[in-house]
Amino acid sequence: MTSSVNISSFIDRLLSVNDTSNPSLTHCIKEAEIDDVIQECSNVILGQPTMVEVQAPIAVCGDIHGQYVDLLRIFNRCSFPPDQNYLFLGDYVDRGRQQIEVICLLMAYKIRYPVRFFILRGNHECASINRTYGFYDECKRRYSLSLYSAFQV
């Protein structure tokens, strides 16, 4: 399946979202686009070996927990992909105010730079955890329960 989303445009629109100038993701990213990105990211990950070899130097990051501004700070400090290789260790959602932005940007970069950008699934990417700690509620409030279900692939 080929994604119908222009991933470069998707990333640009995500990067325009922040706490001050454009706080609302729902105005610039449609749910159908997120569904396509979820599917495409799943396809990319499933097409790679279970054990991947990563090229040094690589920035290793963990526990973003919906802190989108912190994620952008990491990219500003270490360089945005593809200028820096990344390995994210999971726990992208729950707790923070911009959980959907975090997971969408990480998935979009995985699609755009599949051999330079790696994302692992943490316990907060499992429905039994993120149903309780905030991701379910954020998806329901900002988009729909259907989107929440799509993220549980």
C-alpha cells in the first residue's frame, strides 16, 4: 500500500504545531492522514528485520511521554533527521499535553528516514497501559476512539 499522505508536508505541518503559535493539531492534520501514517509506519517497521543494526553516531532517547516541546528541543539540540541518526526507546504517549503530536512526528520520521530513525515500542504503547494513563482520553477528546484503536496496531 502506498501512503496517500505527502510525508514531507505532514512533517512540516507537525513542526508548525507548538504551544504558542499553532496549538491545535486538529486544524492542520486530519484524522484520515494520521490513519494513513499509522498504516505506512507499520508497513515500514514490518518490512525491517526484528534485529536492526544502527549506524553510529546515534542519539538514544527515551520516555518522551507526550512532551512535544521537549521532543522538538531534542531535535534542535542534536539536529533534525536526517542529519542525526536516532533510536527512541518507547514511552511516547501518556501524561503530556501533546501525545498525538509526539507519536505522529516520530512515525513520520520513521517513514521518511527508515534506516536512520528507529522507534521501539515501550509499555506505554500498549493499550492496557495507555488506556489508563491519558492517551485514550486525548484521542477521544481531540479526534475519535477510532483513531485510538488505529494506534493500537
